[in-house]
Amino acid sequence: MKAAVFYGIEDIRVEEVEEPVCKDGEIKIKVEYCAICGTDVRIFYSGHKKVIPPAIIGHEITGVVYEIGKNVDYPEIKVGDKVVIVTSIGCGKCKMCKNGFYNLCPDTKAIGYYYKGGFAEYLIVPEDAVKQKAVIKLPENLSLLDGSIIEPLSCCINGQNYLNIKKDDFVLIFGGGPIGFMHACLAVAYGCKNVVIVDPAYDRLIKFGKNFENIIFLNPNEVDIKKEIMKMTDGFGADVIITACPAKKAQIDAIEISGSKGRISFFGGLPKDDSIIQIDSNIIHYKEISIFGSFASNRNDYIKAGELISSGKIDAKKFITDVIPLENIVEGIKKIRNGEALKIVVKING
């Protein structure tokens, strides 16, 4: 079969590899689409401790069930079903796994990292993932292309599960990449009328933002964001702040801009060798601010994402800048890094 194989930093080759065999307890997927994640871009340029070359990455996957192995107890899934694959696979034994939080398992082994991912014509869903029902049937009216947006949207849903966003909330988002726009669109879908995205790459923000309605864009290079938000909120501050970027300043500013009873999501992680920030904890104390972390997502988040897209509350096509063949995957990765695309989806088969 054809696959994009990661051999090392800035070295991905599209080549013929051995087609995987479906064993007992496994499910084989014929991959149709796999979107390029920001993590895939970072793996290409910097590597990843959980990706050991040669490896097949890619985890924003949709496809068709091609084969179901013996002893698979999964009556909801049949050969020919259109499906999306949950990325995080837990050990199944720890406290987090027993509560369904496979993304927080200390021994998580993810598709596209530890296990071979979706930048290949076929994918094996391992037995542990099958037992955790990581293969989810798409709603009938949802295309495989639109379904490729489910995984990143599910991560945003997981992050917002903590935030209790209400329609009268003022929502501020740092970061105008696809994740920032997804967070904004979720807030708009919840009925919020005051949703703001801040990004220093303002030209890029405006370029892609023209496809989205009911979102306000601010340029931190031209305005003092704290003063502007205080002005927009009559001196109160933002109700909800999401840092959808790997920036220390965004996390520090989020605390200072938050209003009383504010909810903050540190959605974007910081570089592991530079992850310590200095904050005024008295602001958190006196304003009763809540700060939450967020990492990956779980099955229920995928289901909700699929429902939001299939119902039309979230328009997946607005996020997709290009659909490219597998042979052009390196070009797609470079376009994303250069800010030339919001979301690129790789067409694997056909």
C-alpha cells in the first residue's frame, strides 16, 4: 500500500509499504481522509519522543471499515461503515481509564504516534482501542471529508466542557489558527454574541476570518489588548478566556484580563523546556478565577463534534483550505507552517 513514512526531521517519503494484516480483536480501516494537525507539523520539523522513525503519523482520520477481526464484540460497527477513529488509547486498567478518560491515562498510546497513523491507505485499529470503542460510526448525512474535522473539534469540546459557556458570556481567544477558530465557532454555536480572537499574525487572521461570521478580530501589534477588552466589557473583563496557542504571554495576560468568576482554559501547551510562568495568584484569589488544563479528547467529545457538524451548527468546510493528494503531504505541511492555509486535508484513497 501507499503511505507517507516519517524517517526523521524534515524527512517524509511517500512510498510503497507492506499492507497491514487484520488480526484477532482488531479492525482494519480503509483511510479516505487524514487532516494535517499542528502536531504533525511539529513532528516533521522537530520530531516527537513518542514517534520512533520510521513511522506513519496522522490522527485526524476518517475512512471505511474494511475488515473486522475475529472475536471483535462491536455490533454497532459493520464492514462498509463510514467511521472516525479516536486518537487516545488508554491502558484500560488505571483510575483514569476506568472513568473513561483514556486521554489522561499515564500510559496513553495514541494512533499516529505510538501506533501507525492515517497517512496511509490502510490502518489497523489495535485491540485495546477496539475494546474502548474507538471506532465511531459517522452520522449518515456527514461526509468523510467533513468528518476529518471531528478530531480537532472534539479536542476543543473537551476543553470547553470545563468552561460552562453561556450565551451572555464575553469570550476571548488567544490564537487564530484552526483551533482558535473552532473554539470561537463553538462559542457562537452556544449563542455568544461577544467572541474575540487575538493573534499577532493579523493579516493571516483576517484572511481566514472572512469566512466566519460573528467573530471580532483584534491586532495586539496595534492595540493594548487588556485596555481594549476592559473597554469592550465596561471595565469588567472577559468571562471566558482560551489560550489556543503555545505562548507564555497569552497565559499571563489571560489571568490579568479575566473578570470575576472568570474561567480560563490553558488549551495550548507550552514548550516542555520553557513551561514555567510567573503569575499574580492574588488575582485568581480575589476574583475567584478558575483555570483549567485541556489535553486531547475522548469518545463522547467525538460524538458531540459529529453531531454539531452534521446538524450544521458547525460548518466543517469553512476550516478546510485545501484538499491534497498524499503525494503532496510535505508541501501541505510547509503551507501550514508558513501560514498559507488554515486546515489542509490529505485525500488518501481515490
